[in-house]
Amino acid sequence: MENPITAGGSVLRNSLILGVFAMVTVGLIAFTQQGTAGRIAEEQRKAQMSALTEILPHAEHDNDLLDDTFVVEDQEYLHLPRPSQAYRGRENGEVVAVILPVVAPDGYSGRIDMLVGIRANGEVAGVRVLNHRETPGLGDKIERAKNDWILTFNGKSLSMPEPEGWAVKKDGGTFDSFTGATITPRAVVQAVYRALQYFDENRAQLLQLEQEPTSGQY
């Protein structure tokens, strides 16, 4: 029969070993996370900047878009479920464009998250889709990597085309849809049009032509 004192010492020793092992493991995980967190953050920043500069190339602004941000909070036009970050592009300190977060809530498979860049003159600088769940091979053609369709918004404004033209051709508008997929492009077209309406109504504030509210929200 094993001596109770010896057995107790063995249990204590094993517990201490397990405790030390757990501490070392936690320490290694923390060290690894610390070592990779900076790199992950930098990669995320690069990816975000890539999307922004596709809309507003470096040649069209001289500021860091990621450092010139503000908060928008709008459900009527932008359909934002929560306050979201927007960006200003500047040249010599003057705002030449804004990039707004926009949600199309009525995609075929749900909401479509986008960025819409609008120049100071009210023209679309560019549109990019960030997230969606549209059907592969059909609705996913809203992605720049899959199709050039999203580029058709470049240079458009509230008056070009006229309001009735801001629809897909099936609905009497000027924008193409995809074979077998009308709901998705219809949702994107309407979302971009609403973004232009939002810009038009808030132009002075967005371009900082007048003093902003102290909250920094619109």
C-alpha cells in the first residue's frame, strides 16, 4: 500500500508542475500575440488604405485618409445601423472629396456594405463593395475583382443621369444589370443615389465649409 504522505507529496508535485506549465503556456501565447498584433494591425491598415485609394488615388489628395476621419450617423440615406467612420481627402488643406460608408439593405441575400467616394463638385469618385452575401457567379459581380460594373458610377452625380435614370435598365433607368440577377445591382444603384442625396444635403458640413458640430457627427 502506498504511503499516504508520499502520495500527498506526489499530488502536490504534479499540481505544481501543471501550474508552472500553464503559466509558461499563457506567457508564450501572450508573447506571440504581442509579437503579431503590430504586424496584423499594419496589414489591416494597408488593406484599408488600398480600398480607399482605389476610390481616391494618391494623386488626387495629399493627406493620409486613415488619419483624416469623422463619424457619420445616418439611417435615412446611408442606412447605417450604427455610427461609422468616414474619410476626407484634402489638397493643401482643402477638402476635395469624402468617402462615406453606405449600406444597401435590400440586396438579394441581405445587406451590402460599401464605400462611396464623392468629390466636392458632387460627382462620384468611386464605389467599392466591402461585404456582401450575394450569389457567386451572379450578384457577386458587384465586386471590382469580378467585374468592371462598379466602375460605371464614376463621374455620375444627382443630375447625371437625371433622377429617373438612377435605376437599372429593367426599371427604366440607365444602369446595366446582370443576366439572372437584377435585385443586387438595383440595390447598389439606389444606395449610391441615396449617398449622393446625403452629400447634397450635408455638403457644407462634409466639406468643412462651415464649423462642424462639436460632436463630430452628422
